[in-house]
Amino acid sequence: MPPPLPRHVTEAVTWSAMLGWWQGRSEPAVLAPDVTWSGDELLRRSAGAGDHLASLGVPPGTPIPALLTSSPTAFAYMVGGAGRRHPVAPLGPRLTAPELAACLAGLGTDVLLTEPEWCAVAREAVARVGGRVVLAEEPKPADSPLDVAPDPSAVAFVLHTSGTSGTPRAVPYSQGRMAARVRVNAGLCALRPGDRYATASPFHHIAGFGNYAVALAAGAALVPVPRFTVEAWRSVAAVGATHALTVPTVLEMLLGAGVLGFDTLRVLQYGASPIPPDTLRRTLAAIPHVRLVNIYGQTEGSPITCLTAGDHDRIARDGADHLLSSVGTAAPGVDLRIDDADATGVGEFVARAQHLFLPDDDGWLRTGDLGRLDADGYLFLVARKGDMIIRGGENVYPAEVEQVLEQHPSVREAAVVGVPDVHWGEVVRAYVVPGAGASPDVEQLRAHVRSHVAGFKVPTEWRVIEELPRNASGKLLRRSLANNQLYR
């Protein structure tokens, strides 16, 4: 059993108050390749970053958009913005100027903070909506303390959804709900003072700064990883990271390179997209002494469910293979239900908890995800609402067919989409990524799928491709496949 959460986490009612634990501490809070900041230095530099934000003339409480990557400077601006009532809203630096301009218009400010690397696209985006570009430079330490007792309803920072189904949506992270999230997330991942946390997820993503924010509040040091490479993973091992987060595609790369495990690693969190069962089995075999945790959530609220370390032990020890395709049971404090379930029990999955950020007026978060709950409370996701395929009046859920395909030895990954058909309305098309050295035979795959699911769910069209299109967060760009934009 992990040790209990420290008092500063259990007693604080705001995220900034939890960060106040670092005041005066000499222990490392940020461990970058070329610089180490103690907890006290991080807070003093954050105060300097907050002063810079306050000097920009943006009204207090108005989000300040930013193009940032994981670095000590970026952390300082996020912490300083929260502590000076100038919340920062990091955006994806690889978005195009029109995409960035749409986000800027939604935030209602004329300032775009940016690292030097992204100045060109920043200027182009700002030119479309009017405003100015401001450089984020390493802040000087300031002695004036940050506000560690803000109103719980104040916005600490703003994250945006991934935008896979349209313009990214702004999600304000309030101080009080963020504090509640720290308690739940740190408990599930066993984060405590003295730990060292790393993620290569994009800084603007919930799995990037959203999880760094949890780790820092729990008293763990941050190990920034601006971009994933195998060498970057080795650098994470070199500084003694105890906790790391990654996505299934990266797990495949690390398994292939034989570098997934290292001595100090205790907890490995994965998520963002479904994990092929074979990848999970190989991961369990490669690092048997590391606690694995799969957290399902969204930018609008997370954690919602968790496949815990104990669940992974059951899979490895007892052969509970049915859990391989589950995202676990309700996280602590979360109420779950399925709305508008069909005859198979599949419906929209909704959740209610104090750490969810954009619930409806009735307190429930509509996830837009379709799933079913089994008798033990395990959630099985089957599709986004808009991704469900209706073939001749019958519902086909992509995840169900994809999981069957990925059980075939010649398939590493699979994606299933619906494409228009004059007779059936829609038919099922499968995109298949071969396993190493494999040459999938379509007729064999067709027979394999038919032996597991009803005939109307068997793909009519097939494509064998080298890789599936994903965004920087590892999410499948299913609409690119459905619209035939990338592969023909």
C-alpha cells in the first residue's frame, strides 16, 4: 500500500496553496538537462514570471494564451500566472496560424506569449485577430510572494481539448477543483514528496502540464521532456525518475528498443488512446515490478476511471484478460452512469465528481464517449458518439471490431471507420497496421473477425497501411481516415 497523502495535499483547498509547500525548500523541484531549480527557486522565479504577466496590461482573471513546451521557464509562467491572477492558457505550438487564431478569439485577449522557436506562427496568428506577441524568457527571481490563498473559484490555468472533432475547446481549471484533482490523481499514482515525475506528452495537454501540475502539488519534482525520443527516455532514467506517463505508441517504441524499464521507475501511467492487448501483455512482462496505472479522463475532467495497479496484477497473475480492454472502475469520489443505453448496454458515459471541470448545470459531465459497464463496475469504451457506425440500421462500435483485429498475430494496430454506402447507409472499413515481419491476409482477417462478431460488423473494405494517423497527444485521427484524407 502506498503511504498516505501528505498533509499539505489533504488540507489545502486550492492548487496554489498546495504549491506553497515548496516555500523555502532546497529539494529539487525541476530537473532539466541543463538546470536544476529547488522548490524555493521555482516559487521565486514563478513570482517573477507572474510579475511579467501582470505588466502586460491584461485584466486580472483573463487567460493569457501561450505557446510553450515543457521547460523550467514554462512551469514558472504557469505557477506564476495562477499566483498573480493572470492564468496562462497554453496552446499547441504545432497548430496552424488559422487554428491558433480561432483559439485566441475564444479567449478574448490581444496578447500571445511565446517561446522564441514559435515566433513566426505566433505573429501570423496574432495578425489574423489583432494583438501583440510577447516573448517568454527565463524569469528573474522575485521576492514578493505568490498568492497561496486564492478563492477556490479563481482560474488557476486554462487547457484546451485536443480538437479532434473541431476547434479546441477552452477548459478553465479552477483552483478548488484542481486541488480536488490533485488528491484523487496523486492517490491513484502514489505520488509523494521526493518522487520525480516525467511525461513526454505535449505541454498544453492535460497529460502534459495537467499532470505536471498534479505532481508538483503533491511534492514531486518535475522532469521536463519537451519531445519524446528514445534518448530522451534514457535521460529520464539518468535523473532517477520514479513516475512516468506515456502513450501506447511510445510503449511500442520503448519495448522495441528494449529500454522500457529502469531501476528507479516505480509507477508507469499510460493512456490517451486504447492500448492493444498484446502491447499491454508485453509491457507487464517487461517490467513486472513496476506499478501500471491506466487513467481514463478528458480535458474537461480527469480521472474518471482507473485501471489500477491491482487490476494489472490480476491480469498478470490470474489471467484476467477481459480487463485488457477496460479502462477500469470509477475513480475515488466519482459517480458513473450510462445514459440512453441500447439493447447491449452501450450508451453515453457520464460522470459526476468534485474534480471535474466542465459539468453541466446538473453536475454531470457529458463525456461524448459511448461505453458499457459490466457487473463489477468496469468501464469498456466502444466509440465516440459521432464515430458509431450505423450499417443498415444496426449499430457497429469501432472499438469492438478493433480489439478483435488486434488479437490476430499479423496485426499490430487497427482502426475501424464508417464510410458512406448507397445500399447500407454506411459500411465498415478497416485500416490495419501489420505486426513486425507480417503480411496480413484480408480473407484470413475477415474470417477471424466473423468468428468473434456478427456478420454486419465485419469490415467490407480493407486497407493495409504503415501507421495510423495520430495527433501529438497520441489520439487517433479517426475523421482523417473516415474522410479518406490521408490514405486511399
